[in-house]
Amino acid sequence: MTGTLITVAPTGAESSKADVPALPVTLDELVSTAKECEALGASIIHVHIRDEDGRPTLDQGRLRATVAALRESTGLIIQLSSGGAVTDPEASRLAVLDAAPEMASCTMGTVNFGDDVFMNRWDFIVDLHTRMQERGIVPEYEIFDLGQLTTLQRLLGKHGLPFGGHVHVDLVMGVPGGMPGTAAALVACEQAIRDLPAGTTFSATGIGRGTIPVMLAALSTGGHLRVGMEDTVTYAKGRPVESNMQLVARAVGFAQLAQRPPLTPAQARELLGVPA
Ligand code: KMH
Ligand code: ZN
């Protein structure tokens, strides 16, 4: 399949509405963002939710309501974050799977995360991976540093392929504490991905100023794109991002220039082994 998967990650857990007024934090804001991004060419939504005060939460009722609302209003593949915020306990992060999304993220190791630490112990990773296998949830393996691809190889070797049999990774580049958001780092990852099962696909996102170099490098190495206000709040020097749609529209433009137009959600499901 020669098209491009475009994942929108509209909210994240790190920015506040006070600092970034265009951030979608309510369910209504999330659903309308999802609909507009789908119309522009997104096929997957990576979801973090907020509470009534706009703070990150993994509240089970809210997660279920979010999955139901997105399913009702869009055809997007719904991927819940099991990463949450750096303060979320492992039990709550595992419980994200109870909301029965089609996909969930699964980070392949602990990484310094700015001034914080994003904890992902080996046993916790194994738990997430095996529970997703049991429940028919397709993982997206989040990679913050090159060595985490080796951890993924070890995981698959010891515990088997994910549900659906297809391996998809997302390179999250430019987190202070992880790998840089550069073309050179992306190419190093792309080489390492060749040691994973045949057919493994990858998307990439560059945090902050890595956004554009990573997008161009991903497109030119056969990778897919993740964009959104979880990762990027400045559109260009001195210009705050106006909306997630602005970022998706730019990604669609680049993908079309690369002659790899956006995949529809149905094509994305077929590629990733997500049941229709
Ligand atoms: N918010 C970060 C600590 C994920 O969604 O799986 C973790 C994160 C990764 O965003
Ligand atoms: Zn996330």
C-alpha cells in the first residue's frame, strides 16, 4: 500500500488549556476535532482525555464515553493512550484497555521526559502487550529512543506477535531525554526496523521544532505520519498552532507532494490488521 497513514494526536497530557487555548479538552471539542481531521485525511486518532477541569485523566467512565462518541461520530481508528501522563500509576494505565479501543499505545521503555521520567518497566510492557493480545486490541509500539526497537524485538521474540499479526511502531522523536527529532535519527530507526518482522510499518512524529524534518524524513523513507497538538504547538517561528486541523492539512499536503496520499480509515484498518 503506497499511501500514508495519518494519525492525529490532538490533545496529549502535557499542555494546558490556559497555555494553549486551541487544545481540544472537552468531549465535544475532541469529537468535532476528530470529525474535521477525518474529513481532511486522518485515519487514526491517538486519544488522551481530560477531566472537567481540563486535567489529564484515565477515568474509566470518561474513557468509555469517549470511545463510544468517537465511534458514533467518525470512522477513525480509535487508539487510546496507555501512556497517560507521567504521574499515572501502572494499574490505571493497564485499565485503559477495559475501555475496549481498537488500538492502544504501548511504550517500549523508560525514558527521561523533560524534567520527569516516563516509567515503562519490562514487566509492565509485557503485561500491556499480552493483555492486548488476549483482548483483540492492536498495539502501536511507541519508540522514544533507538534501543527501544531492540526491546520490541525482544518482546516479540519472547511473547509473540500482536493481535492481528502486524507490527506497527511510532517513533516519537525530540522529547528532551529521548532521541533527537532529526532525519539522521529517523534513518537509524528505519534501519533497525528492518530487524523486526517483515512488513513492520512505522509512523513518526517530531516534537516541537523536529516536526517538519521528521515529517519529511518519514515520507521519504516509506514511513507514515503522526501530527497534532500533543506534539506540536508552534506552527512556524512565532506562530502558535491554530488547530489540529491546520497540522493535519499540512501533513496531507506533504503526503500528496510525496505522491503518497492519505489512506482512508478502511485502508488503514486493512494495513494494520485492525478488524473492520
Ligand atoms: N504523555 C506521555 C507521558 C502514549 O501516549 O502512549 C506518554 C505518551 C505516550 O504520550
Ligand atoms: Zn500520547
